[in-house]
Amino acid sequence: MTFNYFTLPVTVASNDFVTLDESLLMAPRQTNGDLPYINFARLTNTSDCINVGTNLGFAFYGSAPDLGAFEFGPTNAPSPTISNPGQT
């Protein structure tokens, strides 16, 4: 029951995300077979879910992990440079 959105001082709402349009989940894979890059469930730059998570040893960008499926970074895009837990 610890380290969940309901135990932290944030309010999670639809405006925390770029989009919650489920139709994006049906996008075709990339030509190399990777999953498509879509904005579904990615945090907006104004979300109070950024930097309020708990460091459990996984890589993150910023002062603390973000809440949600994806880490918010400088471009909010997948980044191979996020490799060291807690390093900004």
C-alpha cells in the first residue's frame, strides 16, 4: 500500500497526460518490429506526477522517478541516455 499515487500528495487527472485516447493502442508496429512511439499515457510537462515517485533502483530522469508508465524527460520521448538511476 506504500509508494502508490493514493499515498502521495498528488491528484491524478486526465489533464496530467498528453492523451488517453485508447485508439492509439492499435497503431502498427515500427518497420523494425518495435512497438510504435505514441503519446498515450505520457505525462504533460505540467503534471504533478513528475518527480514524486520513489527510487526503487530503476533508471529515471530528474530528482525522483515519475508516477506513471513513462518517465518524463527533456523531449518526453524514448531516450537511450537515461541509464543511471537518479542521474540528471
